[in-house]
Amino acid sequence: MLNTFNRLLGNDAGIFRRYLGMTLVYGLLCGLSIVSVLPVLASLLANDLPAASRWLIPLVLGVVLCWALRRRVERAGIRVGVAVLQQGRHRLGDHVAQLPVGWFDAHNTARLSHVTAEGMMALAQLPAHVFTPLITGLVTPLVVVAALFALDLRMGLIALLALPLLLAVLVLTARLGQRADDRYHASTAQASQRMVEFAQAQSVLRAFNGEDGGSHFLEQAITDQQQAARRLIHVSAMSVVVNTWAVQAVFATLLGAALLWLGHLVGQPLAPAALVPLVLTLLLLSRFVDPLLEVASYSEVLRGARSQLTTVRELFAVQPMPQAQAPQEPADGSVELHEVSFRYAENQPETLRKICLRVEPGSMTALVGASGSGKTTLMRLIARFFDVSQGSVRVGGVDVRQIGAGRLAAQISQIFQDAYLFQGSIADNIRVGKPDASEAEVLAAAREAGVMEMLERLPEGLDTQVGEGGTRLSGGERQRISIARALIKDAPILLVDEATAALDAENQVAISEALARLRGKRTVIVIAHQLSTVAMADQVVVLDQGQISQQGSPARLAQAPGLYAHFLAQRRAAKGWRIAAQSVSEDSV
Ligand SMILES: Nc1ncnc2c1ncn2[C@@H]1O[C@H](COP(=O)(O)OP(=O)(O)OP(=O)(O)O)[C@@H](O)[C@H]1O
Ligand SMILES: [Mg+2]
């Protein structure tokens, strides 16, 4: 826990250490002020007023010091909280920025956003509201136990033994609660994922599920969440009761021991020497149990925040991509895969097996293959979204692991299958590829990517707002803008994951033309779905279940029997079907 806090605070970790030290001193001082009541009382009982007033001085000093320190501890706790809020998100952000791009799947993204939004707030409140009472609640009784030892060995021993016992009860109830808590958090994350899915996929859900809009996945997730919440409330309430009982049982045992002691004294003349320690012991016992009760009640809050801390710890534990110690410069725009094998996780089968491939600078390679054959995975490895399991990926003759992250990113432009646009204008979205691009550069890229033709329909031209995620534009239009964005970046290598959705003829032509214009200028590796794209390529690589099954020029492969011939036949049939509907018959490949 302390490590996670230190990690979150980074350079500000010193504030946290100072706060902890101050709280410990405060707890000790509170214990000592309680104990310093004893000599005052003892002197009073012995009728020694001068001694009582002498002892009163450290007591008053202790109380005043305690009071002053309390305020400083509170302020230090708040300072730590503020630092967690200010630094924590940055630290976590810096860390996840170094993680493999492939790490950002729906589950991890949901966890990250949950912990940065709610988690940081819960953690920021911990020092002032929970750590202070918990630490003082544990330190103060220790001082009281030491005093009890001085007064009566047996009482001291009982009180000392009670502390680990109490701690064991607290740990046990915390474990029980932790399980309920984990289930609750898992079901909450599931329910929010389902909620987003439900909202985003309304059109699909309604088309397939009619009136209720396919809400049963969401309903199930909410029912699970409610059940988990009920269980959590039940376990939390039970934990508080059990913890309080445990503290009170210890108190009862100590009182019982005091009673036995008293019983032992019955019948004897009650000399002040015997009476004084007894009174003092009873007084100490009542002071011993108060802070412990407080600990019992705060342990629940602490457990609640622990799951957030665990998430933060787990996020920090994800290893960033190893960075090259002495980064090398890629020499040209070539791409080479040498005996590359890759699996997404240890327990999963290999997605790619022993892939060997060389793409010359300025050439165009088309990847084709059935869905799930590993085309996108291969592209991800070139851009180092993940590291290969075996073999090596070389860009410009250098292993991608030996190229600095920024340098590799500058070497490669990418056009993804689902072009994501940011809220803003078309020009803003093109500029993502080169933030300082001039108006002329934006226009040139727009022209090259076939965005200009599309602009004629839009009265505001390049300043047209695209809506969140580009929802105000069609899929083909989005893809054209993403091509312009990739072109303006002017990187020697372009990776294209062509949209699978059948684009309308105009968009398809625009995209093909944009790719054709790049021939010879950039190294293009394209996951091709359109016949026109494949026909343009210098080489075609056919993937089948993670292996290269055919490789060669489109013309040569078209002659050979195999998967490529099958792919061609399929595409021609699809194209023929579409064109037949328009009463035209033409085939270019
Ligand atoms: N993030 C991931 N984690 C685990 N497995 C994955 C992941 N992404 C893809 N896979 C698996 O790897 C295999 C290859 O997927 P990939 O996306 O590379 O195929 P593809 O050829 O691009 O398919 P498509 O044409 O449908 O896009 C599939 O079996 C897929 O389930
Ligand atoms: Mg794919």
C-alpha cells in the first residue's frame, strides 16, 4: 500500500513520508498524555499536592502539544491527498503511455478510466480521513499497554496479547469483505461496459431484437451488480459488528481480569498502595479500548479503498515495452520479418507462425487472407503494438526493439480499418498527422486522399465539423480523411487496413487512386479487400491460419491454383453481383 502511494506521488513521496512520521509522533504523544494522567492521579490519591501539581505540567504540555500537532497532521494529510489528485493521474498516465498499444483493450480501458475518475478521489481521501485515525488508533494503545505493564504485569500481558488477536479478527473480516468487494467492482465494470455497448449498438440491437432493443444483456449485468451490492452491504455490516464485538470482548476480558484482581484484594485492608494501581489500571483500560473501536470502524472504509489501490498497483505492475538503450536509426523504408512467431498470451495458440517477408522501400505489398488469418496482427507487430514472441521485425534494416519509440512512430503512418476521427473540423483531423502543417499542406493532403471531391458537397468545406468519432460522415468519407491524415505525416512507411465494408464506388475509387499515387513514393503494406488494390501491388502475401501460404506478384499468383485464386474468384463474384445490379459488366483483374 505504501509503495503504491509512493509510486503515485513520485517526487512528492517525501510529503507522504513526513506525514506518516508526524502521525506516528502524534499517536505516541497522545498515548503519553494519557499515561501522564497516572502520576497526577497517584499523587492526588496519596494526598501529595505538590507532586500532583509538578506532574500536571507535563500533562498540560502534552495535551497542548497534542492539540497543536493534530492540526499539523490534518493539514499534512490533506496535502498528501491534494498531491495524490495532482500527481497520481500524471504518474499513471506516464506509465500507461509506455505500455504496448495492444494493452488498451475494452477491459483495460474501462479499468483505467474507473481508477482515474473515482479511484484517485477515494485514495486522496485516505490519509486525512482514514490513515490518521488508524495509525493513532494503533499507536496510542501500544503506549497504554506499556504503562499497564508498569502497573501490573498480568494486565499488561493480557492487553498485549489482545492486540495481535484483534488484528487477526480485523484481517479476517477484511478478507471476507475483500471478496465481496472484488465481486461488486467486477460486476460494476461489467454493467458499465454493457451500458456503453447498449447505447452504442442501439441500431444493431433494435434491428435484431425488436422493441426491447436487446436490453436483456444489460438487465442481466444490472441484476448481477445488484446481487453483488446486496452481498457487499451484508458483509460490510457484519464486519463492523464482528470487529466491534472483538474489541469489546477484549475489554470485557481485561475488566474480568481487573475484577479477579479486585476479588483477590477483598477481605484485605485496602491500603492506598494497592488501591492506586487498581484505579489507574481501570482508567487506562477505558482509554485503551476507545482508539481500538475507532480502528474497527475505519477498517471498512480502508478495505473499500484497497480495491482501488489494488487496481493502481496492478496497472503499475504491467511492464512497459522495453526501450532500446542505444537506439539506432532506420536506414530506409524497408520492412522485414524474420521467422516471426507471435501469440497474444502465454496460454493462447500462436496467431502467427514463422513468418518471413521482405518489403522493399517504395514497394507496395498487399496482404490477403481469411478473417482471423492474422493480417491485422502482422501489421501491429510492424508498428510494435506488441513485441514478437520469436524472430524479429526490422524496419529500415534495424530491429524495431532497437529503434526509439518516437523514431519508429515517425517512420510509420497508419490507416486503420475503423477510421477514428476526433471531435473537431475535417482540417483539425487531417492536422493530427502533422500539428504544425500549413493550410497549403492540409489542402495538398486532402487533394491526394480524395477528400476534395467530397468537400464539394459540404458547404463549410474543410471546416465542417465531423461530430464525435466522425459520426456525421459516412464510413468511406471517414476513411478518406484518415488517409489524408496519414499522408500529411509524410512517413516513409504506410500501413493500411482497408475497410472491409463494401464502400460505394466513388469512395472506393478515391481510395484506390490515393494508394496508386503513393506507388514508388512510400513503402505501402495494405490489408486488401478490394480487387483494384490487390491488382496494384508489387507483391501479394496470402496468409492462412497465421502462416504465409502464397507469395508473389498478383499476375503470377493469379495463374497458380491455391488460396489466391479462390480469393480472386470470390471477389469477382461479389463484384459481378454488384455491377450486374447496375447492368454493367467489367472486371479489371
Ligand atoms: N487483442 C487480441 N487478443 C487475443 N487474441 C487476438 C487479439 N486480436 C486478435 N486476436 C486473435 O488473433 C487471430 C488473428 O486476428 P487478426 O485480427 O490478426 O485477423 P485478421 O486476419 O486481421 O482478421 P480480419 O480480416 O477479420 O480483420 C484471431 O484468431 C483473433 O481472434
Ligand atoms: Mg483485421
